[in-house]
Amino acid sequence: MSTAPKPDRSDTSELRERVTVSSVPVSQEGRVSVTRRLDIDPAWLDHLLLATCEMPVREGEAAVVECLVRACGEILGQAAVGACFALPALPGDEVGEQRIFKCLPPGEEARGVGVDPTRLFPGYAHERALTVESNGTTLHVASDDPTIEDDDAPVMHVVRRAALAMARGLSFARAHEKARADAENLRKLNDHMVQAEKLAVLGQLAAGVVHELNNPLTAIVAYTDWLLKRHENGDAADLERLTRIGESAARILRFTRDLVAYARPSSETPARVPIELVVERALAFCEHVLAAAGATVERRFEPGVHAVRGMPEQLAQVFVNLFTNACHALPAEGGVLRVAITGRDDVVVVTLDDNGHGIEPEHLGQIFAPFFTTKTDGRGTGLGLSIVKSIIDRHKGELFADRLSPGTRFTVILPRWE
Ligand SMILES: Nc1ncnc2c1ncn2[C@@H]1O[C@H](COP(=O)(O)OP(=O)(O)O)[C@@H](O)[C@H]1O
Ligand SMILES: [Mg+2]
């Protein structure tokens, strides 16, 4: 193999040291533990040292491997150097992703195009591979120089050194990645706590505000109703003004009620709840809204479904909010609400489909956020779905919104009563 300028070996005694490494020749199974004298060109060692110092451990494992492979390629001149490197499996992955890094001598691009991990460079006559202990990385060096077959060839010493450096770099990179992930988790937890704190403050504030507002608002609604009835045949413009006053007050009342429900966790305790009874109660409660929307309700309740573990008042509120939203979205004619209840393993699934105007894809990620609403006509407070979400979370259940064509499906999954 014609490598970088041959080192002057006259004064390398201080570099001689004994190291133990594991070497795995290609096509040979099992590892051979060998003890060797190190006899390497100081220029190579310098270069390797530099590369080791420059290993970008902060940027992760792939960057570390890439850096060392590149450095080895530069040191070893005409040799080809490569590494097989398995990235750790992501959650849900069966196997880790395999990455292959190569560094070919200049003008050698056409050679060694194989991807067989046991032979990265099939274009070359000789190839040796070293497994980096405990990191599962295999470093390959290939050449047409027959000395590459010799475990004692200087190039193999360099490769071994590089492999050890890489192992260290990978450990650092992993530690870095873990530290970064931990810091990120901590940040999220912190955000969560800040949000929870804000909600607690909002809760206290809301309770106070609602308490103050409730009585005067109820009086305004009641007296406007009374005045409207009393002056049924009065001035049309005045009647219109009275109607507006009544509607506005009713809207504030609705908002304050939502705000309290959102901010004040209920003190109900979990019980055995037949979910179909809760759904029926919510439908009865929404009778007026359903009639106003001209909605047809279709029920598909699987017989003999288990009861759920839940808090009936809160669950009723979940379905009242979902039915109300669906009614608001329904077309003027032919609005259909389909409620299905099914049992699955240890959960009960309730789906609610409507054939309304649906949710814009870009809104899907926002609808559960407090105060998000697209209703500009005063019918919305933007709190309904966030209340629904927090109730379902309290039940350790799941909630999904999906687009149908046309319409929307909400899926509520609740743990069943043992
Ligand atoms: N069944 C549905 N069909 C279409 N859009 C919906 C439906 N349910 C919810 N949305 C959308 O989600 C938004 C948030 O709902 P919600 O939190 O209940 O607030 P609000 O009903 O007061 O606007 C609504 O403004 C609407 O844009
Ligand atoms: Mg709503």
C-alpha cells in the first residue's frame, strides 16, 4: 500500500507502548485478543490526536464517526476507510438504523461500492475490520497492499488507535445526547408547571369574577325577558335593542360558566358509570340545541358494553360540549349526528361523527387549547374542548379529533370499570 510519506522510525522508542485490543479479521468468526507493540509514525499520531480533539461530540454519534473516518482516510493515504455504525433504535423501532460512513482515496470513487457490512469495500483486494468494543461500531480499512492482511502492519495500529478514540468519542457523544434529552425534559416539565400554576391562578380569579357577575347578569337576562314580553307590541327598534341586551347578557353568563368549569376541578369521585346512560342524559340536555340545528341523532350502541370508571357529572359535560359543537357545525339541512359505543379490550370507545363543515387541517392542533374558537358569532368561548380534554385526562382516557369527508369525528376512550 502506498501511504503518506513513510515515517522515520529512528526515534520512536518513546512511542512504543503496549496495548491490548480486540481484532476481528473479516471472514473469521470470533475475536482474537492480541498484545502488540505499537510502532506508528508520529505524524500519523499527531493527526489522530488532532482529530480526536476535534471530534464533535456535541453534535452526536454520527458526527463523531464521520470525523474519525475522515481523519483516518487522510492519514492512510491510499487506503479506503469506512465504518458501519448502528444508530440507537428509536422507540417503536424494531432495529436501530444502520449508517455507513466511507472515505475513499482520491480518484477511487468508482471502487468499493458494496454495502455488505462485512465487506465495505469489495473493490479492494484486502480488507480488515475492527469492532469498537461496547459501541457496536465496526471500522474497516481496505487496500490493495498485501501488508494490510498483517495484523501487525503499522496501518492496523493506527486503525486500532482510531477505533479506541472513536469508542471514547461515542461514549461522550452519548452522554451529551442523554444530558441534552434530560435538559429538554426538565424544560418541558417546567413549562408544564408554569402552565398549571397559571391555571390555578385563573381558577381563583374566575371563581371570584363569576361569583360577582352571576347575580347581576341573571337579573339582566330575567328583566329583559320580562320587558320583551310586556312590550310585545311596542316599538320594533326598541324591542330589537332589548333582544340584543338579553342575548349579550346570556353570552357573558355562558362564558363565566365555562370559565368556572374549566378552572375548577370537580370534587366528584370515580364510580361505576354505564356510559350509554351518560350519553342519553347529555342528549336530553342538548335537546334544545339539537332541535335548533334540526339534527337527526343516530345511535349505535353495542349491547352489553362494560360500564366505565368515571365521574358521571363530568362525563355528561364532555358529551354536552361535543354534541353542542357538532350542532354548531351541522349544515342547515340534513345534519346527522352518529353516536357509537363499543367495547374493546379493557376500554370503552365512544365515537361521535357529524356531517358538518369540519375542522380545517391547520386548526386540528389548536382546538383543545383554551380560548381557541373559530366562532365569531358569539356562540363560542373557546373553552369547551379544553374542558373536555381536561376531564378525559382526569379519567386517564384518550380523546381524538379526526376529519371526515364531510364532517368531524371525536373519539373518547375511557377505561372500563374492573
Ligand atoms: N364538531 C365540530 N365540527 C367542526 N368544528 C369543530 C367541532 N368541534 C369543535 N370544532 C372547532 O373547535 C373549536 C373549539 O371548540 P370549543 O373548544 O368547544 O370552543 P367553542 O365551541 O366555544 O368555539 C371551535 O370553535 C370549532 O372551530
Ligand atoms: Mg364548544
